[in-house]
Amino acid sequence: MAERLVVIGGDAAGMSAASQARDRRGPDDLRIVAFEKGGHASYSACGIPYLVGGEVTDVKDLITRRPEVFRDELAIDLRLDSEVVEIDLGRRAVSVRDHQGGDPYWEPFDQLVVATGAVPSRPDLPGADAEGVYGVQTLDDGIALLRALEKKPSRAVVVGAGYIGLEMAEALIRRGLKVSLIDAAEQPMSMLDPDMGALVADALRGLGVEVFLGERLEGFAESGGRVTAALTENRTLPADLVVLGLGTRPNSALAEASGIPVGETSGIRTDRRMRTTVEGVWAAGDCVETFHLVSQRPVAIALGTHANKQGRAAGINIGGGYATFPGVIGTAVSKICEYEVARTGLTTAGAAEAGFETAEEIVESTTRAGYYPGARQIKIKMIADRRTGRLLGAQIVGQEGAAKRIDALAVAIWHEMTVEDMTGLDLSYAPPFAPVWDPVLIAARKAAKRVDQLNRED
């Protein structure tokens, strides 16, 4: 009899796990059933802001594989609109609720992958459930927001100045709305240092976004059940629609209720092979806790890149191979209209919390040779260990051609390079792509000099 694999979650981590397991074990050896509570599976959630903004014009373009591909070509029984509401580890089965009206039922498993993703933060405030207040966690959320935009709203309020909040502010600006952005923090993008976050705030204001930082949301005004304004401690911001970008937390409640252990970040605890502490139960994606390779601390970071890698590792192991997910360093990139923002490793505050003394440098340069048409501004901040010079973190704010330089810095952090090591990196050069001294090399050179100065002062 074929072994039974059940996958909870039909997006990046879950379907990567299912596909990798199928690649190694045929349907006569492994029966795979995947449950997705929404109406879409295997799609790019990261593409939702660009669907809303109009750069992506067809919802289908965000779907990586259609459900029939999984069913017909991979022999994976993918069931949409099917929510797993209970995991019974003793019974080795999951309870499933059919959102299309079918009767609840139990599905048995020999092996289980929990890939339940993340839960968006939604404020417990007056009016938060009013019509016109949107989250953007799933493709269904994005479609709902698109339908709201068809009614030609004129004013929007975005709550939260993290990646999703800023990308949604851009999307709504592109749609021609008047956009206000509010956040209780004193800077946008708390994953940046304040000096770099200030550059992002200036860029937003330059694009016409009303930015209100250091203001706490107190609720929403509504009329006839529909939102009319967002209320902060200082002002009333009229709104035809509100978009919530307050971040996410691991969606681990289902697993925790069954007895699967979670960690201090509320993410499901796994080893490097994505095994939980329960025999035959695996977890992957935004619902898990992972390990930061620089701070040496547990973290929960919701990114599709991690989810796909973790799901791949789980599926390979279920299929009889061997694969690991080593951890993360927090590399991320975003675009706000013509501005690009990127970061990797630790911030100054994060480095201090991890016990490092730091040396820091910020450099300004251009993305191309200064004389070449289209050269744009770029600022790079490097954070190094004061004693050893090891690169701990980096941040970039600039225009076209700036942000992807973070990848070179991420590789340097991954391999524990010092800023002195980096000064000799053989990076590519041609006037259309970089100055003769790439901004990464300039920043490394200045950071190395700073480390040397601090050590000589001691």
C-alpha cells in the first residue's frame, strides 16, 4: 500500500515539498494530498502589489502552476477551498472543512507537511472590520482590492510602513489615488537603521505620499458599515479604502494546538532538514522558526525565497534524499516607485543586541559611471565588527541599478568575509553598469579604514 503524505498549505512551501517528494517517489509508492483553504494555489504573493498597481495585468500571470497540472501531470491531489481545522497526531489524520459546502471529513496521513504560512496582523480597534479595510496576504485579497479600485476611489490610507505597506503605497499612487501612510514607529522600514530609513521617508514624500510617522492608529470612522477615515492620535485621514500593512506572524496555531512545538518567535520549531520533533511531521515556510546565521538567534522571516527552499528541503527528505536549510541572514529588497531599498544581515541595533561592537560607514556614489547617461544616486551603509572587521550587515537606498548590489554583500556576509577581504573583490565593470570603483568596493574600503582607525585608537 502506498504511503500517504498530507500537505497543509498550497502555496510556495507546501507545493515545493509536494513536488520534490513526487519527483523522487512515484504515485504507487507515495499518495500525496494537498489542502489549500483559499481558491488559488502555487502563486506569487510577492507579486500582489504589482497586480494592484497595474504592472501585472492578469491574475493568471501570478500563478506558477494551475491546479490541473498538479493533479494530471504530477499525481498530486490538490484540493482548493479545503481548510484543515485540526491535526490529530494520535489518530494520524487531519480534519478538513470544505468551503464549497461539502461535509467535514478526516484525511489520514503517514507523513505530514505543515505549510500554513503567516497570519497578517490586524488591529483590534474600532472599525477595523468595516467594509473597505483590506489586507493583502493572499491572492484572493489582491483580487478583492482590485475590485474595490474599479469603483474609482480617490483617497487611500496605508497603515504600516514595512515592505508591504510601502509597496502598496506605490501601487495606489500608480493608480492615481491620494495616499496617506501612517506608522507608530518614527521611521519607515524598521528593518533599516534610522539614518537609512530617513532616506526612504524623504523619497516617499517626494512621490507625493503624505507620511505620518510616530502616530498611533486609534481606529476607523465608518458610515453605513463602510470605512470613511483612519483615526490617529493626532488627526483624521479621510479614506475611501484602507490597506493594512502591519506585518505578519507565523500561522502556527493549528500545529501548536495539536502538540507540535513552537519556538520563542511563535514559529514551528524544526531542525535543518525541516523535521519537527514529532515523528513523520515536517514544517516549512512562513509558519516556521528559522536561525539567523549572524546573530545566532531564532527568527521568523516571511519571504517566498525561504519558503521555497524550506519546502524543497522537506520534500527531498520525504522522498528519501538528503537536504538541509541552513538558516537566513535577512536579505530583502523592495521598490518604491523610482527608489530601491535593500538590506542584509544585522542593523546597528541588531548587531548591538547580538553582542557586537560595530564600525560603520555610509558612502554615496552612482549606479553607473558619472558621465554615462542614466547614472543614478546610491547610498550604501556597511556595518562591520569593530574588532575583526567581519561584515555584519549592509543597507542600500538608491535609484535604478542600486538594490541588487545587496546580493554581493549578502554573499560576503554568508561566507563571513571581512570588509578588508571585500576591497579586493573582482566585481564587474563597464560604464553602463558601474563606476570604475563600484559603490560596494568604495564602501568596503572606507569601512576597512574605519575598522583600522578604531583598532589603532585602542
